Amino acid sequence: MEKEDKRAEGRDESKRRRAESKWIVVARPLCHLKYPVAYLSRLQRILPAAR
């Protein structure tokens, strides 16, 4: 019985982690919409270096 509980806990943990990572992926672009100047200035710093 205890082994089954631990397995279920592990599954819940991995589901929670996946949900958190999806939230991070969604939240990042929203942050750029809220603060576009900071995002654009960061892009401008990265892109000239790539040329």
C-alpha cells in the first residue's frame, strides 16, 4: 500500500513540475508585453553582437 502511495506522489510531482514549466513559457512573453522596452533593449544588445 505504501509503495502505491509513493508512486502516486511521484506522478503528482512530475505533473506539477510540467505545469510549472508550461506556466514559465507562457509568462515570459506576457512579461515582454508588459515591459517591451526592456525586452527590445535586450534584443538590441544581443543582435548587434551576432553580426
